[in-house]
Amino acid sequence: MAKSVRVTLVRSAIGFSMRHKATVRALGLRRLNHTVELADTPQLRGMLSKVARLVEIQEA
């Protein structure tokens, strides 16, 4: 089974660039404190590094 990561939006994207907002939406996060479980891939890690200040990451 592939590794997965739990990502939670802990800070609003208001006031951040449109690229940050688009990345948050692409991760599947819709509202504050929303958590999604995603496959751990290099592409996902790159997206998370762009919005690291907005999300909380947990190894699942």
C-alpha cells in the first residue's frame, strides 16, 4: 500500500497570492480545519512546501 499524508488547512489563504489559493484548492482543501488524506508523492510534497505556512502535515 502506498504511503499517505493527512493535510489540514489551519490558516486562511486570504491575503496570500492567487497561486497559494489555487494550490490549497488543488489539494482538495475547502475550508478551515478541513482534512484530506492524499498519496505521498514528490508532486504533493512540492505543493505542500509552497503552502507550508497554511497547512499542517501528518504522516498517515
